[in-house]
Amino acid sequence: MGNYQKIESAVIHGGIYGDKTTGAVNVPIYQTSTYEQSGLGQNTGWEYSRTGNPTRAALEALIAELEGGTAGFAFGSGMAAITAVLQLFQSGDRVVISSNVYGGTYRVLDKVFQRFGLSYTIADTTDLDAFEKALTPDVKAVLVESPANPLLTVTDLAAVAERAKRRGALTIVDNTFMTPYLQRPLTLGADIVVHSATKYLGGHSDVVAGLAVVNDAALAEKLAFLQNATGGVLGPFDSFLLLRGIKTLAVRMDRHVQNAEQAAAWLKQNPSVSKVYYPGLPCAQGYEINRKQAKNGGAMISFELHEDCDIRKFFASLRLVALAESLGGVESLVCHPASMTHASIPYEVRQKVGITDGLIRLSVGIENWSDLRDDLAQAIKLSKEN
Ligand SMILES: *Cc1c(COP(=O)(O)O)cnc(C)c1O
């Protein structure tokens, strides 16, 4: 920490600030694969950019500081970060995942890691008794999201981490939906935080990236080894884009959340909307727990339209809000989890966890709320005409 106390300053001044050689206020893009050595065994501390690159290192130091960790690692995507973290485990081990986990996380465990003998159990982590039952002796890790994708269900992160620790399992929290500005899982007892930095951290829908943060030296050493050994690293230019995006994280999140709170309240009172999922609504599952562990409800909302609305027409009628995968950018996006983000989860599993075919997920952007409201209203109206 430098000459500041608060995260609004840390996003701008944290990690490694500027460039000592020139006084540049931004860390330069070190677009290099290798570094000249002055003699055998003599180097500047930089040898090869898979192992380390100054622009990536600045980003890694920044995310570690923001999450309250001791070491950060940047990867080419959120899935590359999650994959590297899962490579900490071995054949015979088991990972417990929360039932609404990101579709790609489920897929990599089911289709890739399972082939190497790493098993998984899906558990409802919002129910601590059900979660405890899933903690069989072979469980070495628990991977949770809170709020979870796409039903925004809240898991008590401190309670889960405490129970996992008692059984000797690590707690991994995917903090993509909240960012360290709204929630810091390491301070709640988690061992590893992962991010799809593609989303709010990047914030402008212009980079695909992943991050992992730990606060334990032994874990840091293992992850550094895995990052270098398996090589899914983030390039210097994309590291720069993330450094740039993170500088405005606090102001962006404030506006995202302000719009989301208005959107959730508006959807809630709309007669054409049958369900609203938003952890910032007092009637939401886990509202109190979320309030305890996070600054607010974030900016992701899911909802269902009444049966007299045709959701195909709803999607086709939107003019400002774009239909797209992803979330967390300045622009508002909607998606259809059943056919898009969660399509890799089998139909029966989707029904069981509540990802119905009528579910709509809204990533609330930072446009003016009244423009967003008008667009949603006209699309809902058109979805009812035939
Ligand atoms: C998008 C996302 C991922 C995957 O990240 P990529 O950057 O797309 O690889 C993982 N977890 C969550 C919660 C996500 O939203």
C-alpha cells in the first residue's frame, strides 16, 4: 500500500505505478518475448515473457493488492485461470462446485479434468447442511461463486470456507460478478480468488483475460510454477488494457450498481415480469448474507417474463441493449442462459437448478437508466404482440 487507504485510490495507484525510468504515469507495454542477458547467469530479473513480463507483473501486483492477497497471476482467459488453479489437484481428488457455477467451469471439470481422475460433486452451497454432506474425505477443494451465475444465488462465503478448512479442503471463489470493489473473498477466509477479468475488471468488452490471487506463500509458489509450466499467460498488451480498465473500476461499479438497483425495482413492479433475481432486493434469497459479505447486490439481474410474452420477440425487439454472451462491460447486454452461457449443462441439470428456458440475464451497463428502461419497456410490449 502506498500513500492512500481506500480502494478507490488503490485501483489507480496500486500495484506498480508508472515507470521509474521515464516518469511515465502508466506502466509501458513491454511487448517483448525475451530479455538480453549481460553474461552467463546474469540477468535483470526478467528472462522470458512466459515466466515473467513487467506489464503483466504490474497487473498481477495490482490484483493481489485489490483482493488483499500476496500474489496475483494473469492468464489468457478466465478459463485458463480456473484451469491452472484446478491443476493444483491430482487424480483421486474431488472438487465440490456450487450448483449455479459458470457453465465453462462445469464443462472443464466434466469433460477435461474428469478424464484425468479429478472428480466433482455439484452441491447447493446456499444450503450449508447439503454442502457439509458433499464434503467427503476425497474433497480437496470447493469452488463457489456468490452471487452465482445466472440465478444470482448467494452463498455464505465465510461459512463455506470455514467448513472446507475444517475438512482440509481449499476454498476457491470465482469473484467475477462482484470484483474486489464489492467483495473480497480472501478476507472472508477463502484461499484462492479467480476472475474472468474479461468482465467488470476489463470493463469495456475489449479483452479476454483471467486472474488468480492467493495469500499463502506455498500456494503462490505452486501457482507460479503451474502458470509457467502450462503457459496460459496473458500478453503484455492485454495486461495493459486490464490495468487501464481497472483504474475506473470504482466509478464504473458505482454507476453499474446504481442502474441495476433501479432496473431491479422497475422489473419487480412490472406486471409482465414474473420473477426477478437480484441479491440487492430485500426479498432475494441470501439478501442478508450478501449484505454482510459484499458492499451491495452488484449489477447482474436475471428475470422471467410472463407466459404471454414471447422471449424470442423480446430479444429481437431490443434496440439499445445487445443480445450477447459476456457481461460486465460499460454497455448493457442480455443473454439467454439456457441456450447461451449454460448450454453446455445438460437440460435435466438445468431444470433441476432453475435455469428455465424463459430465463433472461441482464448485465446492466452504465448508460442512462431512462434509456435502458425505455428499451426494456418497448421490447416487453412488442413481445406480447402477435
Ligand atoms: C465469463 C466467466 C468465466 C470464464 O471466463 P473467460 O474469460 O470467458 O474464460 C468464469 N467465471 C465466470 C463467473 C464468468 O462469468
